Amino acid sequence: MGCPHFIRHPRPVKSIRRKAPILLPSPTAQSPDPLRQLPNPAPDPDHVRDSIIACELCPRLRDYCTRIGETRRRAYQDHAYWARPVPGFGDLRACALILGLAPGAHGANRTGRPFTGDGSGDFMYPVLHDLGFASKPRAISRDDGLRLRDAWIGSVVRCAPPGDKPTPQEIRNCAVHLAAEINALPRVRVVVCLGKIAWDGFLAHLLLGGVIARRSDYRFAHAAEYTLPSGLHLLGSYHPSLRNTNTGRLDRAMFAHVFVRARELAGVR
Ligand code: SF4
């Protein structure tokens, strides 16, 4: 238990779907009061973090991350790779949760912090900085002093997968960490899923918690937007991978549009 958005509904409430893009903020009357007292204390964030880092549930991914950390890319031969599962990071009072797929083999698997030290982060953090979510436009290492404000960044899988393709079972294994992190973030009002795998992983979490009845009611698209029965807002974005940003499938304006909307929905000023 923890976040009010993830408490099971005794009776399913019909979801409200809005076609994206929507430029005007929706009324916040149906959003739960983010300050309301929760029945149980949220989990200890340090315990959640330690549990993620120590996890060995997926042998294939653990082997891969370790091997990548031993062989290293030529440009990073003198780096000590993190090579452990990567916990989320950010502001524990976050209103916005940003969910990626998994650590990059030579990005977060090297630096130990999501979207840090790779091309995806180089694309994302300047946008987050412009909008006030990040204190700096560049993420280089986990001790570079970068801070997030009103935002938390996590992923549906915490170990770098070969070819950026985790198996369905590995995604299911890692769902326990996603749930734990979400429960430690009781103020979240908006979730931005970067890519379809993150979207599907988050929907699986909602389905398991009884927050939604069917995944098929929520279709992934860039700038897709839904308001869940609990009042939580769900936004989709193409993943800021080099595959998408180098081909023009995702450009800065498209990406910023989603985060401007996230700010509006989260009520961040
Ligand atoms: S992917 Fe998740 S569940 Fe699997 S070993 Fe890594 S942290 Fe554990």
C-alpha cells in the first residue's frame, strides 16, 4: 500500500479516455488529494533501493550485465562499471513518475543511474531541465550533482537486457521492484511511459492492483493520454533511444510536448 492511485477499487469505475494531444489542462476535481493521509506508511525508500541493487532473480540479465562490466566498451575501458540492477532516482515527493524500459548496457549499467551517460539521457535531460524537472541539462555520472524536482525516474526492468529486449518473464520478475518504488512515491499524479514496453509494464502493474480492468482499454501512442479510474494521469511517449531520435521518429518538440502536459497534469508550477 502507499500511493492512493494504486489502491484497489471495490467497484470498477469506467475510465475516461481523451484523445491526444490535449493542450488545455483537465479539471483536477477527480484527482485524489495527493496530501491525504495514507492508511499505512510508505515503504522505506532505502530498503527498496537496497532490494533492487541486491536482486539476482534473472540469471540471464545478471550474467549479461556482469559480462558487459568486465569487457567494457573501448571508450570506457578505465570506467568501473556499476553492473548491478539500477534503482530509480529523483524526488521522493515527486508528482511525476517517468518510466523507461531498462538500463542501457553502457549507460545506466555503467553509471548506476537511469538515463545517465548515454544518448537517451543526452536527449531527455535537457528537456527535463528546461521544464524545471532537472537541476542540470546533462547527466554524466551518479555523483554529478544532478537533482530532480517533482519527478522520479525508474524503469520496468532494472538490469540491462541484451539487445534491449527483456523476456516477458524478466519483466514479470522485475514488477516487484516497480511496485515497491511506486508505493514509496505517494504523491505521484502523472506517469509518463517512455515506449510501449514501459507502457505495457505499467499497465500490468495497474491490472494486478485492480486499478484497471483491461489493458486493451489503454493503447500506446506518442502523446497518448488517459485518466485512470483512480484519477492518475497516464501519458505515453516514444522512447528517447538513439534509434528513435536519430531517425526523426522522435524530435525534441514532440518529446517536450509530453512533458509540458505532464507538468500541467501534475500541477507543477
Ligand atoms: S531485471 Fe529486475 S528482477 Fe531481474 S535480476 Fe534485474 S532487478 Fe532482479
